[in-house]
Amino acid sequence: MLEKARQLFMNSFGCAEGVRYFFAPGRVNLLGEHTDYNGGRVMPCALDLGIYGAFAPRTDGTIGLASADFESGKAFRFRTAELPEDLGGTWTAYALGSWLSLRDRLQDEPEGQTETAENGRRVEAALSALNGGFDMAIASDLPSGAGLSSSAALEVLTVTALCGLFGIELSKKDIALTSQRAENVYAKVPCGIMDQFASANGIRDHALYLDTSSLEFEAIPLELGDAEIVLTDSRVKHSLGSSEYPKRHRECEESAVLIKREMERLGEEPVPSLCSLSSADFDRFSCCIKDPGTRRRARHAVRDNERCGLGAEALKRGDLKTFGELISASHVSLRDDFEVSCPELDLLAETAWSVPGVYGSRITGGGFGGCTVSIVKEENVDEFIKSVGEAYKAKIGYAADFYVVEVGDGPRVLE
Ligand code: GLA
């Protein structure tokens, strides 16, 4: 992949001085889905699969972009001073949005940090270098639109590489926040922090048990013993920009407002977010959410948040059986309460449940297509791929893709 990115860079932008190479991973989420924009917990892991990029700075105020995976490697050039208001919904929007988001961040550098003259000069120099532009050629072994956060990987890659090229220091947390902002503000997807955080903070062989309300996380060793993580791509392309993700987000926000109001009415201290509620408390207050669909969405968020907590405990004590049951229960809740599944994903998960050696299986990521994640005993992986693969082909009419994945580290410079 690195060689592919290097070749594309040479073909698109010529032999530039100072080309540097970077990588950022995609992610799989094991538990806690649609909880990250409700102040809840999630448990993603960075993958060994991701996006490789060749980058070089420019000084003429333009940005050159080429991807080996889109539009046959066609190169695009943009003037930094004339970027369109609407960046559109294609891959270039994520790269340009990341550049814009990093620039905004430097421009809005919190007061305290620019207090000293030296800091002020440092920020000025970084901004002027950033405005000079850059060239970027990428190649990916992460399937795009498969719910494995290819867009977050692209944002984290771009922000990490620009920091590397222009000597900008950002913590991993700030790389994640800058990348999330690129997606929220410039790609106009109201996603939570999970994907960008997982890509920016990945730790090999660890799950990141993240509290999205504080951004504190615990790295839990992924001791799966004789089991593997298998991803099955339904090849139904999902797009978070579609109206359903924002709609779920809104429904959860409405529920949180109603519940807080109800708690106040009953003289109780209102909770800061939906996922601060226990299931028991949710059941006490949820009658104030009159629309049954909206109530079910909120119930999913509260319960998946709880499942994520229970899953973390199960994983820590090596109880794969309970961990797997929680994963499968999460699918049922995403299917019935949150309604973000589709017949293809249901078929994949439901077939998986009946294969020997499967601890659990569910949708991973936003839903409406993309992948399922399954925890499968190593000795049953071949049988799993055969059984689920055949059932899928027979019913859906085309093959699903399978990936037995490794959990890897976050973004890095490749020398
Ligand atoms: C997408 C979003 C995340 C999260 C998941 C659902 O991946 O980018 O922020 O909301 O969906 O858990």
C-alpha cells in the first residue's frame, strides 16, 4: 500500500522534495453503538487495516489530492484561498475538511497558549506554512463505506501528516477532536467522537474502553484466547450523511430533553446525558417520551451503554461467553429498538449465531450496511466463513467479504 501511495504521488505530483509517509487505521467497535453522541461508553479497537499516504508541503497556496481507490487515481488541485463553501460528499471533502479544521484550530488557539510571544510566533509560523498547501496521495487496504471508519482514518491521517509536515504539536486527543470537527463542520455529518478517537489512540491488541463524556479511556488487553475477530462486509454501502443517522441523533437529543424535564418536574437532579441513566431509571422516566419509536431509540442507547460496561468487565475477567452474549444482544437492540440494521446485516448476524464456536456477532458502526463483527473460535473460522458465506450468497445473490483482523496501533510516520 505504501508503495502504491508512493507511485501515485510520483505520477500525480512529480518527484517532490521532502515527501513523507504516514498511516492511520480504521476501527472496529466491539460494544456500545450510537452511545457516543449520548455521553455514553464505547469499546472500539484500531485495526491493522487503514490508509497510507505520501505527503509533501507546498508553498504556492494549493492542495493536490489523489487517491488510488477513487476515480482511477485522478489528481485534483484546489487553491487554499478559494475552497468552495460546500466541499461536497466525496473523499476530497474529508481531506480538505481536515486541513480547514486544523487551520481553524490554530486560528482559535486558546488564549493561554498564545500568551507568550514565542508561542504566538510558533502559531503564526505554523499557520503560514499550512496556508502554503500540500500534496497528498493515498492508498487504502480498508474497505470504504463498510462501517470501518474509512472517513475517520482519512481525517486522522491528514491531520497527523499535516502536523508532522509543519511541526504542529497536537495530543492524540486533539488530533481526534480536530478530525471529528472536520467531519461535523465540513463533511456535515453529525458523528460522535468514537471513530476518530479510536483511529488516533489505537493500541495494538487492546480495546479502548472510552467514556465519551470525559474522553477518559482505559486500554483493555484483548485476550481472546483461542478466538479471532472476524469482520463480514455485507457490501451494502452505508453512508452516514444519509438522513437516517442525523435523524437518530435528533431523536436521542429530543429524548434527553424530555427526560431531563421530567426529572426536574419530579424534583430529581436531571442527568447530564441520556447515557448517564441506568436502565432502571430510564424505565422510571421514559413514559414522558410519547412517541414509541423515539422511546425505543433512547432505550437502545441506555441499554447499549450498560452492555458496554458489562462487556468491559467480562473482557477483563476473560469471560468470552458473557462478552459474546452482550455483543449479540446489542445486535438485537440495534435491529429492533434503534432500527439501523438491514436484511443483509440481520442475515449475517443471525446466521453467525447458529455456527459452532461463535461467541457473538453484531453490526459494527453506524449500521444501514457495512460490516458485522463476530468473535469466533479459531478452529471454527473456516466453517464460519463457509456457512455464513454460503447462506449470504444464496439469499442475497452476491458474496460477502470476510476479514480475520488484527488489532493495531494508532497513526504513525512511516520512514
Ligand atoms: C458512526 C459514527 C460514530 C458512532 C457510530 C455508531 O460510526 O461515526 O460516531 O456514532 O456510527 O456507534
